[in-house]
Amino acid sequence: MTAGAREAAASEDLAADGERPLDIALLTYKGNPFCGGQGVYVRHLSRELARLGHRVEVIGSQPYPVLDEGAEYAGRLTLTELPSLDLYRQPDPFRTPGRDEYRDWIDALEVGTMWTGGFPEPLTFSLRARRLLRARSGDFDVVHDNQTLGYGLLGDVGAPLVTTIHHPITVDRQLELDAADGWRRRTSVRRWYAFTRMQKRVARRLPSVLTVSGTSRQEIVDHLGVAQDRVHVVHIGADTDLFSPDPSVRRVPGRIVTTSSADVPLKGLVFLVEALAKVRTEHPDAHLVVVGKRPTEGPVAQTVERYGLEGAVEFVKGISDAELVDLVRSAEVACVPSLYEGFSLPAAEAMATGTPLVATTGGAIPEVAGRDGETCLAVPPGDAGALAAGLSRLLGDPELRVRLGSAGRERVLRHFTWARAAEGTVARYREAVARSAGTTPDRSAAPQTIAPKQLAASNPEGRASC
């Protein structure tokens, strides 16, 4: 919609905040809504923005986003595919494209970066997105970048820019370096994460950064060098209609559920597998269901074999939302063993079902999970013994499971829903639009963000600050 058309539409139905609906371009270089926090973020945020009355055009690359459909936001939520060469697709990741697949110099850059061990997608997607946005200058009120942080987004992109940084990828880089065995592996990790240098440079020049927790806010300031007054916390959340208790789903005795990418050290799965071996000495029926791909090699596979847990650890992938929710409902305990999280959607989703949670205090997890003994059991990250103690305690205490499960859902309903996230995001959009126009926005009706220190009060492990 052009600027003139938007002015002509000023008399149409207003958005939920009482102002003219916004035309939003929401960019995501990875859009898979079933694997990875960025895809989940785009899927749920776009739906709730449309539900508030705004027009959202999601612009994404492979794997393409899957957008929710609903009569209440029909016509206000669309997808524009911005294809890459899809070099990491299954079943042939790191493939070499055929000669007829090359379209321009960006494609050549994408392949060349992959051939030399780098990860090209943030840069090449940003260049393609800039080309599209400049060709459509005037179509959007605001451009929202979902952690691409590529050079292509610097300068004029046809509308004010707001960027979400879930957490600095430099944290992932350091954890992978710490876990790397040998100089060849460390060299490979450094080359793969070379794009983080670009992301640092770009982040420092962005006018408005959204992030999902106070811990991530401080990491963005410390690791990326972004000025504190440019970084704003807008908590995300769970789909509390989908992730909800259902007494008709039978709890499976001894079942522990976690969502984890087995090959990523940051997720801490190896410590949970070690903990399971200890737990089974007291609770022989204890078993673990991992929502993620089964590893065939590496620390997790080796630990499963070392402790003889082949029959006690199950991996599931490719399940539907409804199957995932019922799986979490069926567990006696949910667990988040991560060494670090910028927010932790799995924690919020498990709590929303009323399933009691054992979680580490890594990164922003305490902001989500709350106080130890009140809404969860909290343990230090990277400590298999502490994980085992927490899991054994919950498995052996039905009354504690009920109390923590109920308190956890109530916490999510109060603080962490996608509707609240969309309202807070729109307030920041309007600030960016007003700043671009040289006016001052009215923030009197803006939703209040809960301070991270309030969320993690009395938890000395939480590093949240605001």
C-alpha cells in the first residue's frame, strides 16, 4: 500500500490501540515455525499483530515461514517468499548448486562463503531484502528485522527499521569454542561464526532494538556494544490456548520431556542424559523424551551408550503442534537443561500446560521460570548432579508437582503471552515511525513491560537488569 493509499484509508477501522493500522514488513532469513525460536517468533507475532488490526507481510527465505490462518485476520497476514539457494536443505546439506541455479552476484557470494566454511545467510538475505524493500519504497510504515543483522539493512530500506535480537550469537560462538576438541574444530567454529563480526557492526548502528529478556538486553549491550537506551525489552510468550492443561491426557509415570538440539552444547542435553542415569537408580521407570533429532555421534550419543540408556531415551521430530502439546501434558516433569537461553520458549510452553518444570538458571531462564520452589525447581547450569536431584525430587512428590504446575501456568498467563508481546511491539513500531517523522509518540496507552528484576526477584542466579 502506498503512502497516499494509507492516508486515504485513515477513516477505516482503527487498530486495537485506537490508531491507524500499520503496514508492517516482517523479515526472517529462517522461518521454520517448528524448529528454532526465530521461526516460532515470526509465526506467533505475525498472527497477533494481524489480530490487533495491522497488515503484516512476512518476507522470508527457506525454510519458508508457515503462517497461521484465521478468519479474524484474513487479508491482513501474507507471505512473500524471498528465495535463497537453500544450500543447507535436507537431504543434501552443503550442496553445490547447478549452473542454471545462479541468478546474480548474491548467489555467487552465498556459494563462495559456504565453500570457504562460512555461514552466508544473514548477509545474503539482507542484500536480497534491501533490493526488494527499495523497489517497494512507500509500501510499508515500518520494517521489522528478525535478527538478520546484515549489511544490507543499513541505510535506507524504505521505512523506519526496528530489529529484534533474541540474544547475541556471540554467546553461541563462545560456548561452541569452549566445547571444541582440537585446533581444527576450533578453526572451523571461528570460520562458521565469522558473520558475528558483521552482526556486531550492524547492531551498533541500529536505531531501535527489541529483545526478549533483561538478560539478553545486557548481553546485547556487553557483547555487541549497542547503546543501552536503544535496547528495549518486549517479553514473548506461549500460545496459552494451545499450551494448556488437559486432565484427559494421562500422565506417563517417570516421563521427563525436554526440547533440545542435541548437537548444540548451549542446550545442555548431555548433562540431562547424565542426570537421567542417576535418577534411574531411585526411579527405575524414569525415561526421557527429547523433542529433537537423534544424534548418531558426539557427546550426547556417547553418553547414552556409556550409561546404557538406549531404551530410556527417545527422540521425536516432525510432530504436529497438537502432538507436541499432548507429549508435554503426558510428562510428569518438563526440563530445560540449557547452559544459556535468551528467553526459553520451551520453559514457558511447558509451564502453560501445567507440567512442573526443572530448569537451570542459565541466561534468562529465571526471568521466565520464576523462583525456585515457587513456580519451578531451579538448578545451576552444567551440573548433572543438581539436575538429577531436582528431577528425583519432583518424580517422588506428587503434591509438589501439582503445586508447581499450577503456579507455573498462572505465571505464564500473567506475564508471557503472544498478545502482550504484540501490543508491546506495536508500541515500539509507533515510536520508530514517530521518530522518523520527527514527532513524539503518545505512550500513555502503551502496555507496561514487567521489569526483569521484578520477574527474577530473589533469584541470585538471574543476571537480569533493565
